Amino acid sequence: MTKTGSTSGEFDIIRQAFAPLASAMPGALDLLDDAALLDVPAGEQLVLTKDALVAGVHFLETDAPDLVARKLLRTNLSDLAAMGAAPAGYLLATAWSPDCDDAWIQRFADGLRQDQEEFGIALLGGDTVKTPGPKTFTLTALGRVPRGTALRRGGATAGETVYVSGTIGDGFLGLMSLTGKLPAGAVSKTDAEYLEGRYHLPRPRLALGQRLRNVASACLDVSDGLVADLGHLSEVSGVGINLYLDQVPLSDAARPLTEADPALVARLVTGGDDYELAFTAPADLAGEIEAISSELNLSITAVGTVVEGAGVRGFDKSGAEVVFDRAGWTHF
Ligand SMILES: Nc1ncnc2c1ncn2[C@@H]1O[C@H](COP(=O)(O)OP(=O)(O)O)[C@@H](O)[C@H]1O
Ligand SMILES: Cc1ncc(C[n+]2csc(CCOP(=O)(O)OP(=O)(O)O)c2C)c(N)n1
Ligand SMILES: [Mg+2]
Ligand SMILES: [Mg+2]
Ligand SMILES: [Mg+2]
């Protein structure tokens, strides 16, 4: 019987592919002990988050291993951004499917190395297993905030403005493009590449999250879909949100598609895979938000208002309410 997949042993993989990613972290103990050690500076709090990526659910089986690894790290960094935290380190659990050979695993590790450098973070430890099922990767990201300053989902009050960073719907359209679901010729090759890039590589808004400490009244990142995630924020805050669909920021690549098919906007605000920040702030901080946007060279757009009540209501340009088939992605 010919052996497929990785020809290295479990500990060879840890030594060769993953220990180098931990070398900058003394507390990782070169991945030779049972667990890592981490000091928390006085006056700070640790922020901890975990997200999993499963082949066929969060990424495509055909996606390149380095892109899968980087998306895994970035979706978790997006949760740190949502809390206003600075990245401190991460733990990684990998369940390799039978078809993952040594080269696949090394390219996955290379992707992590690339993003570790970009985001100034390193590996603290993890676990390595094989699975007869789809590839499954889980990452726990650790971040730091000055004690008591973490952004939360629960602080929005009626009268405030709802903002979103960047553009919405690109990741969803990128997935549609990758799976051949966009009408033929609907986007140029350059636009398709941009949208697919947004699906593969979210841009965790870490600088924005940290800058919003003591500014935003509530914040979260948009993973399930803008409507669904604003729904989470509204529920925890005990308020309602009016979302104005014509104000939702779209990229130059997405806009021609919504011009051709205006009904698509409702799918872009419920599609997910955005990894932008949505947050609320008092109306008198509008100037401050504008200054932050210029400072960070990142668009921040007012998309709605916080109202008394419950739930998210969408309105089109004419003021008519738009009812969504579903608010966003759910796993069950
Ligand atoms: N299996 C689980 N065990 C413990 N906490 C969980 C689990 N799944 C989700 N959570 C927590 O529930 C909250 C909502 O989860 P989720 O929708 O995944 O948030 P996010 O979109 O920010 O990742 C988060 O605080 C998360 O840490
Ligand atoms: C192949 C594939 N199909 C569908 C999607 C769409 N999708 C899957 S899970 C998800 C929501 C985000 O994932 P989740 O596990 O809920 O992350 P969290 O909200 O915890 O950050 C979306 C939009 C995708 N990213 N890839
Ligand atoms: Mg999650
Ligand atoms: Mg989140
Ligand atoms: Mg989710």
C-alpha cells in the first residue's frame, strides 16, 4: 500500500514547521514543554478569543494552504480588534486530513510566518492531530488592553450613530466569484481578483479597534453578516438599530454589480466574511470619527442610528423597510 499524505511524524512536524514560529516568544519554551508561560503586565488585561476554520464551511478545499492559515489568524485578530486589543500571541490546533502532505503543512506554516511578521505576533503552543474528516483549524488569539478599556458589544444607547469600517460585501462576492456564481462577464478580471482576495485575506482592523477605546460606545466585528452582527450588538445593548442600506459602503468592484442588480445589496449586508468593525458612538463625536478615519487612512461610514426598541430594521433610499430573508450566516 502506498502511503499518502505526510511522511513526517507528528513531532517532526511540530519541530520543523511550528517550533520556528514560536522562537520569538520565550514563554513558548520552544514548544518543548506541556504548556506556555505568559506574563501579563500590571495594569493590563488579557483578551482571549478562539475561532475555527473548517474546509467546505469557512474555506474552499482548493484554497492554497498559506491563504487558509492567514485567514485563520486574521479572523481571530479581527475579534481582538473588535475588543480594542493589541495582539500578544496565539495557540494553534490543527486537524490535518489524509491528503495533507509535508509540503501542504509547510506552506500552511509559511503563511503563518508571513502574517506573524505583518501583525507582530508569534506562536505560543497548540496541538497536532489527524482527522479522517475535513481539514479543521482552530486558533486561540491572545491580546492585551489597558485594564477596563476593552470595547464591548453592550454600550450602545438610543440617539447614537452606527458606523462601519471599510467596505461591506466584498468577501461574499469573492466567494461567489471563486465558485462561479457571478454572472459571466459581470466583473473584470482585476475586480474578481480583488473580491477573491477579500474573501481569502480579511484585513483585521487592529489599529482602528485600539483607537476606538474610550471613543466607541459598543463595537464588534462583522463575520456573520452586517445585519446579523448589528443584531448581536443591539441585543446585548438592549436597543434597536435602523440601518440605511443606501449608505452601506461598497467597493468599486462591488458597485457595478449592485447597480446591475439593486436587490443584491440585501445579500451583501447579510453575506458575512467581511471582518470589518461595526461600532456606535455619540453623534457629537462625528468629527472625532472623521479624524480617526483620516489618521488611519481607512474609510469609516455612518450607516445607521441607534433607536429605542429591539432588532435591526433595514431601510432603502425611499425610506421603505427592507425585509431580509435571513440576517446572516448561522451554523445550525
Ligand atoms: N463552544 C463555545 N464555548 C464557549 N464559548 C463559546 C463557544 N462558541 C462561542 N462562544 C462564545 O460566544 C460568543 C459568540 O460567539 P461567536 O458568534 O462565535 O462570536 P464571534 O463572531 O466574535 O467569533 C463569543 O463570546 C464566544 O467566545
Ligand atoms: C466555502 C465557504 N462557504 C461559505 C462561507 C460563508 N461563511 C461560512 S461561516 C461564515 C460566518 C463566519 O464564521 P463563524 O464560524 O460564524 O465565525 P465567527 O462568527 O465565530 O467569527 C460565513 C459567512 C465561507 N466563508 N466559505
Ligand atoms: Mg466565533
Ligand atoms: Mg467577532
Ligand atoms: Mg459567526
